[in-house]
Amino acid sequence: MGKITNALKKAAEERLERIEKISRLKEREDLIVKKIGESNVDPSIVTYFDPKALISEQYKILRTNILSMNKGKPPQTIVITSSIHSEGKTVTVINLAVALAQSVQKPKVLLVDADMRRGRMVKYLGVDHKVGLMEILTGAAKAEDVLFHLEYDNLAFVGSGGIPENPAELLASDKMKQFLAEMKSDFDYILIDTPPIIPVTDAGIVGPIADGVLMVVQAGRTQRGIIRRAEDLLFQTHSKILGHVLTNIEYHLPEYIYRYL
Ligand SMILES: Nc1ncnc2c1ncn2[C@@H]1O[C@H](COP(=O)(O)OP(=O)(O)O)[C@@H](O)[C@H]1O
Ligand SMILES: [Mg+2]
């Protein structure tokens, strides 16, 4: 009895210690994301609210890695996909687009939501744009009429628009190639958010007409075999995999490794 009581007491103390540690961590200035103004943008778009936050720095590292590809001739059109749903594609691509737009050179960046099945980009951006890529590809609207900006003049968005019957066919159409070609002459970088590659083919259609594909992988959830299968599907379509972005990572390394200032 005594042993059990002691063990329970010890466990309770340890739990308390853990809670205290977490709350100390939460109080740390550099981990708190400062939301500015009355914006409706989702708090997960950290680069938008707080470019100096520790998390924003990770998206800047991703930006640097992309910009230094091909000996300074980085890919201009990049597709973002993942193996399965909810791995963090949309949050990653919006943060990356903001980080790119914040570069000193102020490149012109376009982010297109090509997930015409469950596209949630406009939701994350806190806007209510119902017209987007679907309308461009069906000829119901022109790109210049559906393109919109938030705070940054050099960052434009095209939402997914309405939900079509045939998203894969629309993405495979000449209209899509035409749209991309037009945008390539207007923008320095075009990022394209797509659905996951295992359940639907869309990313495999857009992948080969872009310069490459970034694969988002949710750590602790997506299994190796599933990632391999997703990559096989991309290889089959002759898409070039540029690299992987791991999401849902916890900081296991000591904090001082990440801190500089
Ligand atoms: N790097 C990350 N670390 C932890 N959670 C993340 C990360 N990126 C996104 N998420 C969370 O994962 C969930 C799914 O993100 P979302 O971008 O909508 O996924 P997808 O577009 O792949 O379906 C959201 O709740 C989002 O806040
Ligand atoms: Mg998404």
C-alpha cells in the first residue's frame, strides 16, 4: 500500500512539474505568436502575423532551401501535395507564400488553390471569395477578375472557387496550361496547392506541368509505405519531387540550438 501511495505521489509530482514546464514554455516571448489588427486570417498563418516568431523562421528556412535550388535558378512553379489528407499542405503553402513575398527582393508571388474538391485556402485567409480556379478553367471568369490580395501587394491569391463535377479533367485541360503560362509571365513564383495524391489524381496532373512538387509529410502519422506509394504515383506522372516538408514536429533538440538572438 505504502509503495503504491508513494508511486502515485511521485507520478502526481512529476505531472505537476511537466505542467509547470509547459506553462513556462508558453510564457516565453519568442514562442508567442502576436496576432495583429482585426485580421480574419487564421492564426496558423504565423508568417503573416509574426514574421519574427520561431515558427516563421522555419518557413524562412524552407524559403531559403527552395531559393537556393538549381544553383540560384530556383523553380518558378511549385506544386504542394501530400500522401493523404490533413497533413498540413494548405497551412504550409500559405506560410511559404507569405515568407517568399516577405523576401527583400519583394518577388511577385501567386498562390493558387487547385484543390477544387475540398479547397480551404480562402477559409485560412479569412475571406469569402466564392469565385476562383474553377471559374477560370470553365471559362466563367477571367484570372484578373478572381485574383485577390491581402496585406502584401506582391502576393496574390486565386481561391479554388466552386466545386466542379470533373476537377481532374479541368486541371488536365488546355485552359489550365494557358492560365499557368499567363501567370508565369506575370509572377516570379507560383505556388499551387493540390489535394493528396493517393486518393485522387489531381496533383499528378499539375505536377508535370509545374517545375516540381513539394511533398508534405505529417510526422508521427504518415507511414513509410504510404509515402513510398505517393512518390511512385508522382514518378509515374513524371513529376519532379523537389523535397519534403515535415509537419507536426516537436522540438526535441535543446532550445539553444534554435535560438540565435
Ligand atoms: N507544421 C505543422 N505542425 C503542426 N500542425 C500543423 C502544421 N501545419 C498544419 N498543421 C495543422 O494540421 C491541420 C491540417 O492542416 P491543412 O493545412 O489544412 O492540411 P491539408 O491541406 O494537408 O489537408 C490543421 O489543423 C493545421 O493547423
Ligand atoms: Mg488543404
